[in-house]
Amino acid sequence: MSQKTPLSTASGIPIADNQNSVTAGARGPVLLQDFHMIEKLQHFNRERIPERVVHAKGSGAYGTFTVTHDVSAYTKAKLFGAVGKQTPTFARFSTVGGERGSADTARDPRGFALRFYTEEGNWDLVGNNTPVFFIKDAINFPDFIHTQKRDPQSNLKSPNRMFDFWSKAPESLHQVTILFSDRGTPDGYRHMDGFGSHTFSMINEKGERHYVKWHFKTQQGIQNLSAAEAERLSGVDPDYSQRDLFGAIAKGDFPRWDVQLQVATEAELAAWEVRTGWNPFDVTKVWPHADFPVMPVGVFELNRNPENYHAEVEQAAFSPANVVPGLGYSPDKMLQGRLFGYHDAQLYRVGTNHQHLPVNAARCPYHNHQRDGAMAIENGGSARNYATLEAAGSHPVGLGNGEPALALDGAAARHDGRGAEDDFSQAGNLFRILTAQAKQNLFDNLAAPLSEVDDEILQRQLGHFDRADPAYGAGVRAALKARA
Ligand code: HEM
């Protein structure tokens, strides 16, 4: 819409006077026939949509994914079809626990959501800047998130609630260690790595399945804020990361990430699990690079700011369920929960036809029998809106075609593996590779909230640090003492 177009109602009727309402006499009252004023007030009252239940504060940009290495041995997905091939993309980075107006520099994981507009439909990789997550079963997610949000009575964030949850979920220790390390406060969105976090799968032309983990290494270099600087910026520039990303792209300083993959066969993972005791589909665990080296795949670049934040960033609707032929899921329990969660959230947050919006619409021809609902835009035109029953396999190019059957076993039940699993070694391994200064920052960053929690919770959490590494527990105790 050009700034020169005469001001009009939403229906295009030109408006002569946008400053003075129609009144009976100079002092009012206002007449109901001032339709323009009424429409203006009504639309204003409806400007907000529900914010995302998590990851409410975020920044988005468009870009390009370029293939630099041939991975066709693992996937038949066409976006990886040739070295040099480019695919348009959209990315949204975010914090997790805060509201839409919260500070960008909060200690929090950062969302790292990527969309690839491929010729076979949209592929969304909805990851974080951390390779692991706090919990391993989707059924725990609402409880966990409630502890990150505000207390129902005081409406305050509460370290007691957070550590009450974490101290009873030792599988969170790995991610808690990352969160309270220097990486918990990245210096904007350009200076952090991204991860698909879950184990995903790939299917090649021969119908073979490999399991993979995605890595996005920042070409800008990792840069973090100290806890003190992050806190200061929360006050003086709560939109620090938005300003940094938008500004960099606006001046042509395009951020880039090297896209890398870890790849393993089912048999390799089974052998690794026997050797290490770690479930390769548990999102609280990494696959160490020494066991599964990363291989280069391509470059992800962001090079265009959205024109309109609400239309393109706020209404963006990513879903881990969106994979294209040649890419697939894994038996990860958390991932399975997420495959349901996102589209459901967006049906409520954005609307029944959220995939019709330009930022969400596929950029390849698409065709289905879903029709009508609020705000249907193209709605299938005059095409048939029903399917007739057809023999299986009538659509040989579709999602799932050529995928080998996945053998599953076990009795359907609520299986509680807690206590039997090793939730401490990987957190300890991470702790041990930190420099002395990074360890001290971790101790201090943990001591700040832990100095406010109930003793029972504190003792339980200290026990987890001890189990990861006695020096970890000792360091946090010393930092607590120094604050007392
Ligand atoms: C079972 C566990 C989880 C559930 C049920 C869940 C659910 C959700 C929901 C409902 C949203 C809001 C979606 C929207 O309104 O558009 C969301 C956003 C998001 N989640 Fe999760 N989530 C889970 C775990 C994770 C994990 C493990 C990661 C990363 C590895 C992650 C990364 C994200 C990101 C990056 C966003 C923001 C997407 C955007 O920028 O629009 N989530 N999640």
C-alpha cells in the first residue's frame, strides 16, 4: 500500500477527514453514522492475537540455504539435490519464557526456528541454540513451562518453582548447565549456534533410513554477554537482539551459519547405546562428536528483513511435523509430542487457515480437500473438495513413500525409566571442558537464583551437581557461601 494512496476505509472508500468525528453540533455527541470512526476503533480493539504460549518474544528474517556438499547418500529430499542448489528460507529466533515485551537478553534458551520453502513443501526445523532439552517426555512440558512462567498468586517469576522442578528432574541437569553457563546469555541472535536438538531421520533413494542430528555453526563466532551486561541491557535496551539482527541485515551484513549433520545407522546407534548406556533418541543427550563426527552440508544465510512484523513474524507458524519426502521423525518421545503441539497451538493462535498466510504458505503447488473456515483465502477454487477411495500407493512420490517400515516393540504402558538412566555423565563431561573462568561464571550464575530457594530444593539440586562432578557441587557451594 503506497503512502500516496488516499486514506480510505478498509473497504477502500476514500476518507475526507480523519481527525474530527461526526458530531451533532460542535460539542458532540458523536453520531453512529460515523462509520469510519467506528471501524477505526473496532479494528484497534482487535489488533492483538494471542502470543505464543512459549517463545513469545522473537525476531524473524528471510534468507537462503545453499547446498555445499552432497548428502544424497542419506536423503532424497530435493532441496539437497545438487551442490550449489538454493532454497528460500525464513527464520525466527526467540527467547522462551518471557512475554512478547520481555527483555531479549534474559537467561533463557534461544529458539532457532527455520523454514525451508522447498519444491516439495515447507520443511520446518524448529530447534534451539542448545543441543539438548530439559525434559524427555512431552507429558512433562506444560508443568515445566509453568515453572518458568509467573507464580499464579504473586505473578512473579520464581527461582523456587524453577529449581523445585529441575531438582526433581535430574535429566534437566545437562541443559541447566548450559543455561547457567555463558551460553545462557548469547550476544544477540547472530552470535549463537543452532541445533535441531532431536534425533531426526533421512530416507535415501534406495529406501534406507539413517538417523541424523542437525547443527548450525555461526560464522560470526560465538559471543556471549556476561550476566551483568545481560542484566544491564535488559533495562536499557530490552530489544537488543531484535535491534542487532534487523540492523545487521538492513546494512547488508548478512549473518551466516554452516549447516552440519551427524549421521548414524540404526545398527551404529544400537551399538553405541550398549557401549555408553545413552538412549540415542533421548533429547537430554548429545551424540558426542568423537563418536559421530559432523559433516558439512551447506550454508544458511539471512539476507532480507520482513516488511511487516505482525504479518510475517508474529503470524509465522512453524511446526516440527512439517518434513518433506526424504526427511523424517524418530522415536524420540518429546518429538512425538511436538508433532501434535504446534499446529494445534496455531489453529488457536493464528486461525484455521494459518497456512494460507504468505509467510506460511507453501511456495510450490499444493492441493488437498481441506476447505472453508475463517479467513479462507484461495480455498481450492473450483477444484473437487473430496477424495474417492484409491488403492494404497497411488501417489508414489508422496511423504513416507519408500520409507522402510520401522520395527517397534514393547508393551503399551506408561514406562518410567527415571532412576535407571544416566542423567549425570554428559553434564559432567560438559562441565569438565569449561575453562576455569567459565566454570566460575557457571557457579556464580547458579548461586544467584539458588540463594533464594528453599533449603530442601537447594540440597537436592546440589546433589545433582555433585553426581555430575564433585568439583561442580563444590564450586556452587563456594559461590553460595561468597554471597551469604
Ligand atoms: C514436548 C515438548 C514441547 C512442546 C509441547 C512445545 C510446544 C510449543 C508450542 C505450543 C509453541 C508455540 C507454537 C506457536 O504458537 O506457533 C512452541 C514454540 C517453539 N518451540 Fe516448542 N515445545 C516443546 C519442546 C521444544 C523443544 C525441545 C524445542 C527445541 C529443540 C522447542 C523449540 C521451539 C521454538 C524454537 C518455538 C518458537 C517457534 C517460532 O519461532 O515461532 N520446543 N513450542
